[in-house]
Amino acid sequence: MSRLLIDGGHRLNGEIAVHGAKNAVLPLLAATLLADGESLLHNVPALSDVDGCLEILQQFGCRIRREGGTVAVSPNGADRPIISDALMRKMRSSIVFLGAMMARFGEAYLSYPGGCELGPRPIDLHLSALRQMGAEIIERRGQLRATLPNGRFRGCTVSLAFPSVGATENVLLAAVTAEGTTTLLNAAREPEIADLAAYLSACGADIRIDGGTVTVRGVPRLTAAEHTVMPDRIEAATYLAAAAVTEGRVTVTDLCPAHIATILPIFSEMGCQLKTSADSVTLEAPPRLKRIPYLRTMPYPGFPTDAAAPLLTAATLAKGTSVFVESIFECRYKYVGELIRMGAHVQTEGRVAVVEGVRSLSGAAVDCTDLRGGAALVVAALAAEGRTAIGKLEHLDRGYAALEDGLSALGARIRRVSES
Ligand code: EPZ
């Protein structure tokens, strides 16, 4: 076990590059199962969730190579359509393998992903869509036993009751080698979907995305391709929030500013100066941030739920009261209790958080409650007076590669120490 020790109050200055996006690379790794030959994915971040995906692919019988930020996957010879209970428990987002497993193997056996820190994470939209495409899925005793009686998915029109990112990805992965054409209505529009479609198209898939409608004409087989994982828009927002709370001046590079087009105005509203280039954003923070009158998270292109936690931390130090409404997940505020230990004044009621800004936070011993809540605690510690010790880093390591290295390079006093 290790902890992050952060001595707050140091202004962040300089330049930092974001890594490949966690929420893009997971479905991309699942997609490599569909392409004959060795696919190369570049800009793959060093994350525990990525390690989990690679372990799953190896359990299938895929051949995996990893050199720095490049991962090579060859599914030829893979013949075990099973994800172990342990791996499903470790990474509930493994459900994104379901469509690809069935398309590749004609069957899939995995345990129900269950909930997580953010609340129950139902998969009804995934299962209903795949069943409409010809899957037979038995849910019993916490296990999923999925088969394709005809050996292939059948293209059809599927409409999602909610633009679920994961369900959109599963339908896409099922449709690319299905028999006939699939039209997906009310699909998620997150940039990670377009990144997945770009790789699949490079493998020979026939995909057309028109806003929330995705049309896929099934092809008999896909051939391995190379792809560079898109930049992580949530990591970018986290670094910008760190600059904002430390009166810093930071340039975040290697990102696509368009992906954070609904996040940047919030920083402006808080009094930050922003300068944007084709692949970077520079944020210069004011001596004291202004409040965020009202922020509601929405599916893309709305404000992303994953970026709300770091911004809520910034609001705890702003002048005035801010209101946050979480529209996507049921329990997105578990980390707030840890912020209160640091002196934040936040009241939460269901999906609403009312944040009364204070002049300063104080360092304390806190624990990560989930991935983005952990990021919120790091942002708070960078601004707090005194030392903060952050535990349960396993949550943070799922989605932030070498966070302490990047922040140290910007002038933060941060280091990782082992518990012993
Ligand atoms: C993806 O989760 C991301 N994870 C999440 O990022 C992100 O917050 C979320 O999309 C929303 O943008 C990955 O990509 C690995 P959803 P996903 O299906 O696909 C309900 C992070 O911190 N729903 O769009 O699970 C669900 O309960 C993580 O990086 C159903 O009701 O999100 C939720 O309320 C957290 N039935 C809403 O839809 C279903 O079958 C959004 O879920 C599926 C989802």
C-alpha cells in the first residue's frame, strides 16, 4: 500500500502533456479481438485498467506485446471466451468485451459486472441491444452465458433508451462483422466512440456516424491495423483544475481542445484566462476563483460527469456558493466527505451538491473513494495549507498515469511513499 504526500500552497507553472485516454483504450483493446493479425495501439497509457484488459486478452489466448506506449495484440489462436470472476470484479468495465467476444468466439461467459463506487452500474441497455441483434444471453446466479445460435450477429435497428457509452461500444463491436446493416439510434456521442470507430474503419469496418445515429454495414472479417489512442480529455481537465486552484499558469499539451469545449467556459466563468491552440490549452488562474453558479453534468457534448469532481474542488475555494447537479450517476459525491475533512463546506442531497467557497483548505489524511474523487483530493491537496496524505491510491492508478511525476514537473511538492 502507498500514499501520496502533498505539501500544498505551491503555484503550478509550466507545460504538461496528457496521456492516451483511459476511456478510449479500453474499448479499443476489446476491438483488437475482432481483427485478424497483429494490431498496434500507440499512446497507450500505463494504467491498472489497461493491465486488466491485457490480462483478459491473454486469458482469451491472444498474443500480447508491450513496448513503451505501444501495445501489440494478435487474437489469432484465441479460443477461450471466458472472463474470470476475479478480473470482472477488478474491472467492471470489462463488460465492453461482451460484444467483441461473441463476434469473435460466437459465445461469451463472464460474471455480472455489479456496481461500483458510483452506484449500481446496470447493463440492461447492453443486453437488450445484443439480444435484438440475435444474442441469447442467460443471466443466472450472477453469471452471463451468451451465445449466438446463428454464429453471427444479425444487423438491425437498435434504439438506446439512454445514450450509454458502454452500450454504444458493445453494439458497435457486435455490428462491424454482423450479417446485414445495423442502425443505432440515440447512440453516445463521446469522442471515445469516434476513436473506436476510426480504428475499426482502419481494420476494414463500414461505419457512418451522424450525430447520435450510427450506421454499420457488417463485413465478413476485419484485418489488424495501427491506431493512436486519442488524448485523455478528463486528465486534461484535471490538470487545468490543479492550475486553477494554485494561482498557476499551466499549458496542457497533446490534447484536442474541442473535446473539452464545454469544460473551458467553466474555467473562464471562474475568472481564469484561457489561450487555446490546435493541440494545447494555457490556463492562467486569478488570485481567487469566482463561484460556478450552476453546473449540470450531461452526456456529451454536455459537461462530462468525470470532470465534475476536480471542478467541484476548485469551487470549494471560490468566492461565493456554487451548485452542482449530477445527471449521470447515482453516487458521484462519495469523495465530498474527504474534502470536508480538509475544511471544505459542501452539502450534498442526492444528485445535488451545494458548495460554499472558503478562503483555504487544510491538509489532512484522506482516502480516495473512487477514481475521479481521488483526482479531486489531489487537486484539493495542491491548494491546501500544510501536508495532505492520500491513501487508497488503487482508485487513482486506474485512470491517471504517473500523476505525481507530471505534477512535480509543474512545481508541486508531491511524492508517493509506501505505507510501511
Ligand atoms: C463510461 O462509463 C465511462 N467509462 C465513465 O467513466 C463515464 O463516466 C461514463 O461513460 C459516462 O460518460 C468507460 O468508458 C470505461 P454509461 P459507462 O453506460 O459506459 C446508465 C471514469 O471515471 N446505464 O454511459 O458505464 C448508467 O447507470 C468512468 O473514467 C443504464 O441504465 O457509462 C449511468 O447512469 C466513470 N443501463 C448512465 O447510463 C445500461 O445498460 C451512463 O452510463 C448502461 C448504462
